[in-house]
Amino acid sequence: MSEAAIEIRDLRVDYGDFVAVNDVSMSVPYGEVFGLVGPNGAGKTSTFKVLATLMEQTYGEVRLAGMDVLEETEQARAVMGYMPDLAPVPSDLKLWEFLDFHADTHRLGNSRERRVRVNECLEIVKLSEKRGAWCKSLSRGQMQRLVLAKTLLHRPRVLILDEPASWLDPLSRREMRLALQGLAREGATILVSSHILSELAEMCSSMCVMNQGRLLASGSAAEVRRTLGRAERGM
């Protein structure tokens, strides 16, 4: 088994002549909540799409739980949960129906077994009381939590969450932080992105800062702040 749940070596992603991700390398240990922070256009989403097997890198090596995402795509997908930014949620389904549909696509047993897992995931994201509500009745923050519940259905070992705290109020952000930290304690590895450093500092044990396709700093929140502070003073 690989020593890291997520391993990226010399990753580059090009869109024609534009370099979106430029020679990025990082390693995320098992059981860690790891942050990737940077402004819009920094290359975070392109990196996540490669990790989620939704696009191929120009070059470089990417592994999830020891599996090469290009050569072992289906195996990597089986252990990974990906939550994109602004994921669509149908308005004409109730919460439990939305989750049950996706539980069925993951072949999570019979209707009773799926119901148990749906209820577990709703409890994790603190939406149990909304189980029978229509998806269209949810606030934007509640929809984010519902999509997180969907992402957790098949018990992925590696979670890749693209700006999951977007649109969340302070209480919902706290609940998401506690949920992710709880999942990490149970053995999941979580890579989460944001454009707000303080947001990830509360949530993550370690992080990287990305801008214009490159990594600028890595370490704990305090180490990242010190590194960025020294860079600003040196300008």
C-alpha cells in the first residue's frame, strides 16, 4: 500500500497554449483533512478534475490509494468521492428519493439497506429533519450539505471536495467542519479546496496554497501564513 492516500507528482494540465496547472507535486497522508487554497483561476478545479478521473493530465503521475488514475480508473473511482462546486440537485425529488436513487446506482443493497445508509448520511450532514422535504425547498447551503451526503453514500476512502463550504452560513460551516473531521478520524482522507485561507485553517490539519497553476506554500496553517508573510515582505 502506498504511504499516502493522494500522491501527485509533476502534474501539468494544459488547455491549448494556456497552462492551468504547472508542475504541481503534493502528498496527502491517510486520515487527514488537507486543504488546497487559492483564488479563482489558480488551478484548483483542474487539479481536482484530474484526481476525480474527469479529465486527463498533460503529464505527471496521479495516484489515489496507490492506484494510478489513468491506468486503474474504475478501481480509483470505487474508492473516491468527488463533490464539484455548484453540483446540480433536481427540484422535483424529496431528499430521501435523491439519495436513494444514487445509493441504487452504487448498488448499495436492497431498499432497506439503502434506507439505512441514506439516513446515516443525512445524519452526518445534519439534514435528518429534512428527509421528506422537496429538494427545491432547500437553501443553497442545505443543498451543499445534501450533495456532500450523496458523495458519502458508498463510503469512499478518499474525498475530493471542491469548495464545499461555499454559500454556507457560519453554523453550517461549523457543522461541515465537524463532519469532515469526524470522517477523517474514522479513516477517510479528505482534500478540500477554498479561496479563503481562514476557512480552511479551521478545518484542515495541513494545506497548500496555489496560484497561477503553481504551489506557493505548504504546511500547517501557521506555517503557510508565515511563508506567505515572508514572500509579501520580500516583494
